Amino acid sequence: MLRGARRAARVSLPWPAFARRLALLLPVLLALAHLGGWLPMPVLGRLDDSIYDIRLRLARADALDPRIVIVDIDEKSLSEQGRWPWSRDRLARLVDELFTNQQIALLGFDVVFAEPDTSSGLARLRQLAAGELADQPAFLRRLQALAPELDLDSRFARAIANRPVVLGYYFNQDPLGQSSGQLPAAVMGADTLQGRRHRFTVWRGFGASLPALAQAAPQAGFFNPLIDADGKVRAVPLLAEYQGQLYESLVLSMFRELQGRPAVEPVFADGLGLAGGAAALRALRLRPASGVALELPVADGATALVPYRGQPGAQGGSFRYVSASDLIEGRLARGHLQGRIVLVGSSAPGLQDLRPTPVSEAFPGVEIHAHLLSGMLEGRLPVRPDYAVGYEALLVLLVGIGLALTLPVLPVVPGLLAVAGAILLPLLANLALYRWAGLALPLATTLVTGLTILMLHLGGLWVFESRSRRALVGLFGSYVPPELVEEMVRDPGRYSMRADSRELTVMFCDMHGFTRLAESLPPEQLQALLQNVFDRLGTVVRAHRGTIDKFMGDCLMAFWGAPLPAADHAALAVRAALEIAEEVGRINADHQARGLPAVGFGIGLSTGRMCVGDMGSRLRRAYTVIGDAVNLGARLQALTTVYGVDIVASDATRQQAGGADWQALDTVRLRGRQDAVTLWRPLPPGAAAASGARAQELRGWEAFLAAWRRQDWATATPLLQNLMRQGSCPRLYALYERRLALRRHQPPDPAWDGVADLAAG
């Protein structure tokens, strides 16, 4: 157990130890200068790439993804069908085979059709028809009959039209901006970025499919990879910029096609990186017509790391390869690829689409797209988050300062163990975060900083004798809630009593009629009653991971989200409030059996930014919350008597808590607050959907509120009268009856907003 603050022993450092500490801090300063961009060290970037490659190989799945099939323009296909490019009628047969006989779900081309197909000789025949054979009617009629079959581009266009086909194209950096073909529609305009800075790849020209093909299959995406300084492909941009518009990649276009082509929305990170600059793009959000919104994590510049599953090629085992020639010649059994996603590309070395990757030095470009699409479908895209630089800067500070402070006062063996721990722990954490959270966080600067400090320290041992002096410092000098002590003692560096601004949920739970109760019971009996009641209610709060702030007479104050973070703090608070309401019923049943008076409670719940931390003094420490959202919670508790309900919650609490059923009570303007506050009452799960009189009453209440808000007094009056006969919330209904009596004979108010002014809020 904690025994209060411990007195720290004064440690007088000899000058050599102090000097060594300053020297050991030099690598930390150099590392921060590198991370901040003031003193870039390319070797650290290359080392980080190597570490990433090792992580990737250790975490790869090495398993077949049966959903995606690669139709390979391989050496066998080139031998049987001739050199590439093939005539478009063969490609049309390939497309018809895939959709008609194989019944695939989606087709993507990792090739571009930028040049017209003249192999049929149609253009020459038309020249003859316009020239020396213009006076031959039989020739002209025959040419007109054969033209649809000889126009191979039109034949291919008919094959891909009205089918789920995504064409490929490429961007280029031609100095003159030379372009060919027709681009698809941009997926996003520059105005979507809301004036934020970005680092998309910017291109000058493009090579896209012929207009006739682009119009037949309007969905298309670029297949340019992102090539790192060492020539390897680790990431692919999902968006690229051309002439101020943003275009999607082949994989993103195929993924959107599978989702019903939802719009793409940028999701920006809040805050700045170590080197400054505007908030970075952290994800692309897709909102399908049905289902929940999807987020694809990206690095700034909309680049996605490729989650390579294993070795490439037909023998790699990640995806099934089918020779394009086998499909063109109809050798594959009918329906063998039913429901599959197909990518058409080439593994033939002669077509020059083999690229070095962290997994292999010769990786087919089409399979790179397949691995990325597989990761999107499985929701396992690794990402280098926007806070990566800040994360490593923090690691450098922790490791560097920690080693700089401890090594000069540690013997050699403990010092080596400290360095090993300072390097091994971030390394293991880095691997774990990549494996289970998909975070590709940098590590090279931290490792190099730790090793450099070790080398400086070992060199310093030859100059100075190492003397071990360590100061005893107090871990904690104030109280924290007892249920958190054990966890905070295990990891004290994770918590701080310093004031911090966080979004939390606060609860005020006040006993109704306490004055009357205090006057009717002897002090000892009153004390025992209060202790029993608050013991039971406090147990409920702790069971839902709440922090009990204090007991103020007949009031319990608690909050959620600190010191232990809880993303679902609002939901935890709501569930605790509902269980407290049930517990009060059980308490009153016990009181009735023992001849004690019944108790009633009103609970106020408020969610918002609060200042949390040590708000006490040197004489008495107090870990508590303050702020406007806290004051609102207290005022909402007071309103439980006005509306005659057990629990009143703010709109922010309702929005964050989500899952519970809710009953709207009112929209009010409280004294001292400019904005109106919507009041809600959480209901036990399933109350609104249940059958019977209670559910009917809730539906009637919703209908009454709708009529009240639109000033439809004629409809509202009978609805309220019916509710009053049911009588489950008499004080709430009586409140609205008084309001209705004041307004039913008045004409509609154009300024009416349905907001009630509560002067006594």
C-alpha cells in the first residue's frame, strides 16, 4: 500500500558524473534534430526500412486468399497467343469467358489500352472504300457487314460494357505533360481538403485507355507504385493529384466497386507533428449505402503500406494464378472462378512488370495490387500513423534521458542490463504494435540513440570511475482512488496527478428528501443508513470502472475516463446509473423489511472536456474534476426533481453512450449558459422496443413531443391527457400540462424553438 509521500534523499553529484550525463545527452539532441528535420540522417531512414522489412516478413500470413485470382499473361500465354499486346477480340473472349462461363464478381486490369487495335485491317479497308473501290457496291456492302466484327476496339468495348470492370492507367512526369487516352472522373476535388496542406504525389501527364473503352467501363484507377530510395515497393498511393484533382488507384477503385462505389472522404489527424505543419491525412472514409462506414488507414499523402502475405508467383501460395491462355481457349471448367475477384496482369519477365519488394526482388506488379486489395478486404492495412515522429521522439527522450541519468551511477553489469532493457522493450513493443494493431512505427533512431549512449558510456568508464548513487524518490505524494492503486503502482510512469484536459463523463447522485430523513433518525442510525447506501452504490460505480471523486453529505460524485483512460466512458456511466436505479429499488426493499424509511435518488450525467488532476493543497490532496461540463452534471441532477425522473443526461452523454434506449425530456436554456441543452433519460435496454403498455406510452410520448415542438396544440392536448391517465411519469406530464395550458390558446409563435427557459437551473 502507499504510505503517502516519501521524502527524497538529496544526491550530490560529483562533477565527473554530471559531465558524463551531459555528454550522454548529446545523442538525444542529435536524434531529435534528425526527427525534427533540422539534421536529417538518411542512414537512419534506410535502417528503418530494413527494420520494417524484417517486421513484415515475421508477421506475414503465408496463407492462400481464395477470394482473389490473378489471370496471368505468362510465358505460356505469350507462347500460345503471340506477343503482347494481343488483339482486342482475344481480350474480349477473355472477358466474356470470365463473366459468362466463370461468373466472376469483379475484374480489374493491371494493363492499359492506350493505342487503337489496327490488327484487323479495318482502317485500310475503309481507305479503299473511300478511294479506289468507292464504286464497288458489293465491296461496300460487305465492308459494312463486317465492320462490327473487324472493329476490335468496339468488340472489346462491348465485352466490358455494363460489367463490373475496372480499367488501369498510369500517370507520368513528362516535362511537356504529354497524355493519351481518357481519364476517369476524379474521386475528389481540391476543395474537399478544406484548405489543408497535403503531400499527394503530383503528376504532369497520363496514359489511359482509349475514349471508347473508357466510356464503356468508366471505372478506372492508376497503378503507379511508390518506389522507395532503395528501389523497393513498400507502399502504393491510393490517391494522386493531377491538375488540382484527386484520382484513385486501381485497388481503391476495385474496393469501392465491391462496396457499391461509396464516396471517398478524407479523415485528418488532429494536432501537429514534431516538425510542424498542418494536420496530416490519416484515413480515407467510405460510406457504403448499407452497413457501417469503412476507414482505410493511410499515411500522409494517402499512401497505403502493402501487407504482403508471402512469396510471389503461382508457387508463392498467396493467390491462385490462372494462365490467361487457358481462359481464352476455354480450358477451365465452367463456374470454377465463380464469385472471385480477378486481376489481369503479367508475371512474364519480358513485359517488365517485376518489381523488388521487401519479400522478393522480383514481384509481379499485379500481385502487389492483389496483396493490397486482400489487406483492404480483411481490414488489416498496416499504417505509419501521423504521430509516428512524435512517438519516436518520445521514445528517444525516454530511452536517452533514462540512460543518461542512470548509466553514470550504475555498475557495469546493471548498466548493460539497463541498456538491453531500454532497447529490447521498445523493440518488442514495436513488433507487438505491428502484429496486433497494424502500426508501422519507426524504431531506428531509438535503437541507434540507445547504442550510441552505451558506447559513450563505456568509453567514459575508461576516463572516470563509475560510482553508483541513486536517489530515493516518492512515487506518489497524494491520494488516488483505492481501486486504482494496485494498477498505478505496477506502472507509475503512465499516470500523472498533474492537471490535464480530457473528455470525461461525470455523475452526480443525490439523495432526495435527506433533510426530512436526517430529522427523523438518530445520528447513529442515520450514519449507518448512509454508509450502507453509499457502500452499495459505490460498489456499482467501481464495478463499471468509475472513479469515486467524493461523498458530499447525501451526494455521491464520480467520473469515468481518468486516471485510467476509457474510450467508452459515457456508456460505462450510463450503465452504472441504470444499475444504481435498480440497486436503489433493492435497498428500499431491504429498508421496508427492516422498518427503515425508503430513499430516493436523482442522477445527473454530463459528458465533455474537464480539467482532471490534483486540485488540492499541500495539506490535503484531491484528485478531482472541474469545468463547465462538471457544473452541468450537478445542474442536471437538480432537474431530476423538476421532471420527476431518476436520471437526467446531457445530449453529449447520449451521443457517446450510444447503445441504450433513450427518452427525450426537454430542451432547456439554463442560467449562465448561452446554448440550449437537450435533456435525455436513459431507459433499461429493450424498454423502447418491448411490447405492452410501457412501450405504447413511450411511443405516445414521442408523438406528443413532436406535436409540442411544432406548436400543434390540438394534437398535443389529447396525447398528453392519455399519457396522464397512464401515469408512469406524473410529474413530467404535469409539467407539460402547465406549459400547454399557457400556450394552447395562443397563436403560433414564429420565434418558437421549443426551448424552455429554466430560471432556477
